[in-house]
Amino acid sequence: MNILSKHRDTRNGMVFSFTKLTFQCLLQVSKQSLWLGVGLVAIAGCANTVDHRKVADAIQQDITKNGGTSLKAVTCPGSVKPEAGKTFNCVGEMDNGYTFTITAKQQDAKGAIAWDVPNAKGLINIPKLEALMQEAVATEINTRPSVTCGGVYRAIKPGEGFECQGAYKVMKSVPTSKTVKGKPKPTIEVSQTEKISVTTDENGNISWQRVFPGLAAKT
């Protein structure tokens, strides 16, 4: 799945920069957001394998409970041996028939499993999207903003969209009645906020654009 970032000056409708990124880039952006779900799942003693049904149920419950209502089913392999640090792949199926890989990692050999849910057609991993936006915007404003879209997962249909909120600090000049030649004007740090509009196309690709404060959309 591709993420397309567009930054638009709404005064004249012109796109002044365009960046195409994939979520493979995100692995270098924010390791903290990679393993979202952590659960304790029992290991079948007689077969000495991870209980794949419990893992699948835990992943599905995590996603649907946190906004991913479009998830239909999760299946995991049944022959995974318990071994700390080892990973295995489960498969998520959306109600639109689209399938995607969910990487599960054994935190220990006693049944602690963490899983990484990617963005899929019809499902958005919100913390990953927020981290990607933060990194992209930071390269343009030279400071790392906070980006909030709300929730953990979001079920979304092609063509649908939603808004996120960005916030960061900027320095602004303090209005004064007198100016002293040769001295810089005093400045203060203020909070700046802006909206970020997110949309998806018919193929499930996500695009987003910053809507700058104080600029009304052209009609």
C-alpha cells in the first residue's frame, strides 16, 4: 500500500510539493508503533506449539475493539514452536475479501505474543499513519509536530476520508510600539495548529494534505 502526501496551498489550489512513500519507510521512523498489540496466549503443552487459535482470536479482538470493524477473520499457522524472539505470520481478511499479513513476534517462550498490524485496503493503522505524517511534516517545518487522528485502527471504504490535527511550536515577533535600530525584534514561542485531510482511492491507497490555518478553501 502506498501513502501519498500532498501539501496544498488552499489560496490558489496549487500543490507545492508531492512525496510518495510506503510503509516500509515507517520501520525506520518509529519502532515504538510497530508492535501495537501485546497479549498473553497459552501454549499447548502436549504438542508444545503456540496455540494459534488463541493468538488469532486475541489479534482479531484487539483490532475490532479498537476501531477495525471491517476485519472479518484472522488465521495463524498451527505448527509454531515456542521460542523467544521468533516471528511468524498470520493472515487477516477484510470484509471486502482483501487479505494482508500480520507479523507476530514471540516475546518469550511462555506465550507472550506481540503483533504488528499493517495498513490494508479498508483498514488504517492510525499510530503508523500519525508517525509517518510527523516525520514528513518535520522535514518541511524543521521541528517535529504532534499529529492526532484518534483511535488505534480505522475501518474505511474507498473514497472516504477523515481529518487529523497537527500542532507544533513556532516563533513569532512581538508587536511593539517602538523599534530600536540594530536590535532584532523580540519573539515569543506560540502554538500553531493545522488540519490534515486524509482520503483513500478505489485501490485503498492513502493520500493526505496539510490545510494551512487561516486559509479558506477556494470555491
